[in-house]
Amino acid sequence: MKKITLIFLITTYLTIILFPLSIYSKGKTEQTDISNQQIRYETIPSMDFVYRTPLIQIKNTTFNVEIADTPELRAKGLMHKPYMDRTESMLFVFEHPKKASFWMKNTYVALDILWINSLKKIVDIKEDAVPFTTIPLTPEHYASYVLEIKSGLVRELGIKVGDSVKFIYIPY
């Protein structure tokens, strides 16, 4: 019994840790429609595990989410990203609510920045953040999350302070 358990653990370790992440793209793909937007699920072949893309929905628009939940990822943010699609976003996750300031140093894409409280309500918005500026953008209220989306979408979608934000496949 111990031998089988050890073999299982070693196999699991090799499957999860040592195989490259490219196996994500070799699995079966399933499409789902959320608010007329195609969302892709991929099955990891060796584990029959379904990986779902983290999503955020505001009003009737769904954004694919890149999560920045460590100090290193938060510091990097969207720096050096040359282009951003209208469905892309970055969610900054904080351990405790705070008045997190943001700047646009080394950021090529103009952004709209939304501060979101622990109840998943938008508490502050800064529109049209100018690329490469180092002037801090500071909110009025404490927030547990900050969402960066492509500039102009707040205006186009009619997003306002007080709007609800729905987290889909996001563990926070």
C-alpha cells in the first residue's frame, strides 16, 4: 500500500510540476456563451482537469482577468504590455482594504482604473490614465481590489461608482 501511495505521489508531482504549461493548449476545448462573449475552457489531457479563465462581469460585459495577487505581480502590473484588447483586464488583489495608489510608469496602454470594495461594489473610478505618467492616482475610498481595463470603456459601458462587479472563477 505504501508503495502504491508513493508511486501515486511521484506521478502526481511529475504531472503537475515538471510538465510544461503548454499542455493546457493541447486539451479538449469547450465554448460557453456569457453575455454574447465566447469563454474558453480547456481540459488538461493528463489530468482530465478543466481550467477556467478567471472572469469579471460588470453590467453585461465580461472581461478576461489576469490576477496580480502578490507584491511582485502588483508591482509589475501591466507595465511593458504593448496592446490591450477591450475584453482584457488586470485584477489587483490586496490582503487588506487600502487606498492603493497607481501610476502609469512604463505602461504603454491608456487605462480606466476601478477600485472595488470587499462587497464587490465599485467605490472609485479614474478614467483615461495617461501612459508613462508617474503622478499617483489615489482613490477616495478603501478598496480590496483594483481592476484595470482599457481606457474609454467606463464611459462606453456606462460604468459608475456603486455598480456591482461579479467575479467568475476567481477565488477571492
